[in-house]
Amino acid sequence: MQLFSIFGNPVAHSRSPLMHNSVFKHLNYKACYTRTLLEDSTKLKETFFKLKLSGANVTVPHKEAAFRACDEVRGFAKKIGVVNTLINENGKLIGYNTDADGFLFAIGEFKNIKNILIIGAGGTAKALAIRFLEENINVSVLNRSTKRLAYFKKFGCKTSSWDDFKIASYDLVVNTTSAGLEDNSLPAPKELLEEILNNTRYAADAIYGKVTPFLQLASKHKLTYKDGADMLLGQGVLANKLFTNNTLKTEQIKLYMRKSFEL
Ligand code: NDP
């Protein structure tokens, strides 16, 4: 029996255990997926091996620490320095990132996306920004503080904090902050968001399972919007393929993960 887990703080809200266990159960894959509340990022690797895990997902706020904890990082995660999926490969910790491709899957129905504004500058923002740039999409990043913006500037994103933000026209605005996850706060001052939402066609939130204050505002502005459920599905399918070493069919993983959304 293989054991998997998700590390986060908070982690109680995570639907990853339901999603992966639904796949394992229906496809007779001998594995179980739990959740682990991790307060200290520096204990990630130690805890992973103490729990004898075969693999794990990492969520807020440990994704950048997960990158540092890995013995080897592969693919897109290496480019962005952010890891959301861990694999135990013969006692070595291998890191991947499945968030960005999960999000691209999620916004497939939004057409003609050329200019994106990302609100937030954490691990998820990095993954999305760099992936969008790869698709030749113009990326602007707005964060409440300036410290993390240098990273995005280096890659050619237009960056600003709340104080020096200047409005432009966007096709899509994405909230990647944790504002609204456990509280009812907006990811930026309301007047700023109103101005932004008046100048975009679509809105999306990485948070799932609720209509966040940000999405409520988008709804008031009559925008087409979506929460993070499809992103969750997209990143989960890709993570599950890594966990099961490509032995399960993508369509079947997707089917049983979607089924778990009804629980
Ligand atoms: P990080 O902790 O790496 O980054 C959080 C960012 O949010 C930082 O830029 C921080 O700003 C900003 N922030 C935090 N609180 C507030 C607030 N109250 N107001 C404004 N800005 C705020 O988090 P992650 O990138 O890992 O995750 C972000 C969110 O995305 C989480 O809610 C997570 O659940 C969700 N998520 C969903 C996924 C899905 O599959 N649907 C996948 C991945 C993430 P500062 O730099 O100033 O501290």
C-alpha cells in the first residue's frame, strides 16, 4: 500500500485527498492519500520521509520551500523555482510543478487571451506568469507588497504594488492571493478592483469551493468568471499520473476526480 499526502497550512480545506482517493478506489490502485498540517516549511523533507510517503502535493504557503527541499527538480518547476508535487524516487525527493498546466486546462474556454493581470506574487502567481509568457501572453502582476515583484520583472512582466498601479485593459484577471480563502477579504482595495474589473472580459480565482469576495465583485460587474475547481482538477490529474507512474489512463483519472467533486 502506497501512502500520499498534501502538506499545507491551512490544509483542512484541501479536496486533494478526496480526489486522489476516489481514483485509487475506483481503479483498484493500492494507495491512500491523507492531509498533513505543516507549520514549519523547513521540516517538509524530514516529515515526508518520516511518514514514509511515496509522493505528496504541496500547497500554500510551502511551494517555494518545497523547491529548496528537493534533491532534484524536473521540468517546468525547475524554471520557476516552485514545486507542488513531490515523488519519492528510491529515497530521493524529486519535485515537479503541475499548477500552471492545470490552470491552462481550466481557462481553455476563455478565448483570445492576450493580456493577463495576476493579483498576488506567490508560488501560484509565479507558475502562472511564466507559463503565460511561454504562450506569448502579456503578463502584469499586482501585489500588496513590493518584495516579491523583482522576480516577475526579471522575466518581463509589468509589475506594481497597490500604491503605483496604473490601469490598463486586460482580457483576464486572476486572483492568486489567499485573500478570501479563510476570510472574506478582497485581494486589493475595492476601488482598485472595481477599476480593474471594469477593464477586463474574464475573471478567475485560484481558490475553489466558494465564491470569494473577489468573484462576487466580478459577478456584480457582469463578467464571465470561474473559481479554482478546474485548476484543481487539471493539476490533480497531472499529479496523479506522476504518483501512479503513468499506469492509469488520463480520462479515467479525470472521470473519478470529477466524481469526487460531488461528495
Ligand atoms: P503564497 O503564500 O505563495 O502567496 C500568497 C500571495 O498572496 C502573496 O503574494 C501575498 O502577498 C498575497 N496575499 C496573501 N494574503 C493576502 C491578502 N489578505 N490580501 C492581499 N494579498 C494577499 O500562496 P500560493 O501561491 O501557494 O497560493 C495562493 C492561493 O492559490 C491559495 O489560496 C491557494 O489555495 C490557491 N491555489 C489553488 C490551486 C487550485 O488548484 N485551485 C492551486 C494552487 C493554489 P505578499 O507577497 O505581500 O505576502
